[in-house]
Amino acid sequence: MKTYLLTGLLVWLPLAVTIWILLWLVGMLDAIFGGLLSVLQAVVAPVTAAELERWRNVPGLGVVLVFSALLLTGALVSNVAGRWWLARWERLFTHIPIFRTIYNSVKKVSDTLFAGDGHAFRTALLVQYPREGVWTIAFQTGVPSGEVADHLGSDRISVYVPTTPNPTSGFFLVVARSEVIELRMSVDEALTYVLSMGAVAPVTTPAVPVKPVFTP
């Protein structure tokens, strides 16, 4: 009976977790849509506000509208006129105290992570953490620059060490290139290895000592 229970759990657990994550995303997007409706209802006439209230109870509508808004925004900023308006939009945000600090930080991170020609999270590594002789999986995020590079030298790389089983939290480290091992496994395979706490090992060729992954 124990074997059957474990086998059944292995069959249903991935599906259950996937559905749970999707439902969480749908709920989050619906909540964003609900917030926008609340703002609109506060500034429009009562009759129009009552009409808007009907849309609040349509399940999944927030997902459709947010997805459509993202798609439309991407299409608009892909041309010259759209980029001009985007520049004006960002200039407005960068002049708002406190808000500009958060906005600029998030924008720099998102531009780095989602850039098509970027190198962030493109390489899986083995690093010694939290002490020498203990190894864990990490992902290369870049190379130090500015004051950090001035103090540590150029032969360093920036890495992100995810925690298990929640890889969205982790640690940022700056380590010497000579102290890490570059892995041939893909980032997806390495992430699966982390999430499974080492139980699901990717079938890949042996890793080789890291070479300079990229230059700034």
C-alpha cells in the first residue's frame, strides 16, 4: 500500500502543483483587474460604476485583459512613435521622489534579465558555499563592475545561489572564476536538480573547469 501511495503521489503531485501555480497567477491578475475597476468606479458616475461592477465577477477576465494590455503595449513600443512616448513616460517616473528609486532599480534588473542578448541566468555553475569543500548549484548573473570591480579585480563573476526547494529566494555572491566549475547542463536541468534537492539528476556530459564565460 505504501508503494502504491507513493506512486500515486508522484503521478498527481506535478499536476497539482502546476494547477496551483496557474490558479495563483489567475487570482493575482484578477486582483490587479479588480483594483483597476475600483479606481475607475471611484471617478465615474454611479450608473457607470454599477455597470463596471458586473465585470468584477467574470472569472478569468483579468487574465485576458492583462495579457491583451501587455501584448498591445509591446506592439506600440516596437515603433518609433511608441518608443518616444515610452521615453516621456519613463522621464515622468524618474522625477518622482522615492518612486524613481524603486522604478529605476526594477527596470535595470528586468532589462538585464530579459534582454535577448544578455548573459544573466544563461550558465549553471558549481560553487563552494557556504564554506570551502561544500558545493552547490548556482547561476551566473554577470560580472562585477564599478567600485566592486575596482576592489576585487576583473577575474570575478557574479552568481546567484538559489535555495531549496524555493529557488525564488537565494544569495548573491561574487566569486573568482577559478573557484567555480561551469556545468554543461542547461539552466532548466540545473533548476530541476535544485528543486528536487538532488533527487533528479540531469543526464549530461561531465562538467569541465570553467573558462571565461563572457566579458563585460
